[in-house]
Amino acid sequence: MTRLLLWDVDRTLLVGGGVGVEAYAAAFTAVTGLEWVGSLVAAGRTDLSITPELFAQHGIADHTPYLGAFFARYADEFAARGDAMAAHGRVLPGVPEVLAALHADPGVVQTLVTGNIAAVGVAKVAAFGLDRFFDTRIGGYGDDHPVRSELVGRARERAEAVHGPFADGDVLVIGDTVLDVGAALAAGVVAVGVATGPSTTQELAAAGAHHVLEDLSDVAATIALLSG
Ligand SMILES: [Mg+2]
């Protein structure tokens, strides 16, 4: 294997249509007994960094006693909404074609680096039939560490344990926010920004992205860029 592609999920591969937040809120109420009134901008952040803030918004200063049960319930609530995800969400342009072509390339390994907890990140791509393109035994997830750059490092370690070493220049993070770009740079790997989320092409470039795309709709060009 020569290339490791580390894909963000939300707004890079797909749009969830609010189903993740619904599942999160339902899990919160189930585990704490409190009505959900949470609100924050989660884009590009990890569930382990978001969750303490959302619990604090409800007056829970120490979320840690709830964490294991909460993440387990969140995974269950999300799994129960897989059909809603497929109905209300959508895959972004070019994504299935790009993932399929890169999956067929024997030199490429694809997995996820997402702020979602592993069960939810994998369920999101599975809702659209995209999970077959990823090695989800590996990857970096929002229940691994609160700091996104650590997820990149974790994903690389896991990938190298299975597939052998990759050069820094052959590890690519593909994501839609300046936080994805920053995480890639902090981990010493290549950042590919895609402007299908909250960050503009200018913002992604200014954050230091090595490559910036409007979206993945130019399938041939995207495959050429990512496969090297
Ligand atoms: Mg994203």
C-alpha cells in the first residue's frame, strides 16, 4: 500500500439532515433525565470535546460519570435512525464515484478520521452504502481523543499496524473545515480541503491546505489528486 486516505464524514462525504443531533439529544435525555436544550457549532470538532460543553449547558459540571452510558446510548439512538438518515440526508456530489475508484486502486487504503464516535461515524457512511469503501477496523474517531490532530495520528498508527508504513506525503486528510486542515498539518501530513461545509475555499487555503477543492464533482481530477 502506498497511500492512506483519511476521510472526514460530515459535509465532506455526506449531509446528515439533522439526524445525528436528534439521536444525540434523545441519548442525552435518556441518560440524564433532562430535557435537551443544547446548542453549539459542532463542525470539525470531536464528540469528546463537544460533549463536556453540552453537558455543562444543562448544568452538569462533570460529564464523566455519564460518558460511557451516553456514548453507548447515542450509538443505539443513531442506529435506530439509519432509515431517517438515508431519507433526510444526502451524499455529496462525486463521492460514491471517487470512493469506488479509489477502493479499486490496490495502492490505496481508505478509512475515516471523524469527530463522530466510531459507531456513529461508521453508521453514517453505512446509511448510504459507502461503508464498503473504507477499512473501518482502523481510522480515528471522536471517542478516541478530544483533539482532532490526535485522531489523525491514531488513524495512521492503526493503518500502519495493518498495512505497513506510509510516507508523510502519502497520508492525506480530506475534510471540509479549517479544523480538519489544522489537524492534518499538526500531524505532519497532507491536507485536502473541500468547500462543501462551513469553510470557503479561501479559508481552507489560508488555513494551510495543500490542495483545495470546491467539491468532489470533478471525479477524474479528484481521483488523480488523491491517488497520486
Ligand atoms: Mg466535516
